[in-house]
Amino acid sequence: MEFEEIICPNCGSTISQEDLAKALKCSTCKANFYQQKYVGFLEYLMMNGFIQELDFFDKTVYGDEINHTSATEDELRDETNPNEFEV
């Protein structure tokens, strides 16, 4: 199934799939889509196969969402002092 058009989230103009394959920028308003505010648009492009490779660990795009410690690591970190409980 081929989509007819992709609309720029910044200016509303039509972007061709070939232009997106070359660079993640709008040819009309020159907006760079490789920014955090366009995360939803980038994920839409990935889901529909318009772009093939996107680094989900790139701090430029996903900087606030990357958690370097897991929840279990936080739970396992024991910050209690055993000397406080010995009588």
C-alpha cells in the first residue's frame, strides 16, 4: 500500500518519501525532524516504513526518556546504614 503524501508537522506542506530518505528535513521550511519535539512524527515514519533506521538510544532525540538504570537496580541499591540499627 502506497501512501499519497506525508505532511510536515511544522509547516503543513507535503513531503515526498524520497526527500525524507535523503535527509530528515522539510524541503519547504527546512525543519530538522531529528529533534526531540518531532519524536512522534519520527515514530510514525518508522512504523509506516518511510525511514528504516533510527537510533532509539540517541540522546538528541530520546535524551529525557533513556533511563540508564533499571527499576530493579534502583530497588537493589541499599542505602541503609546497618550501624544505625545495632544496639
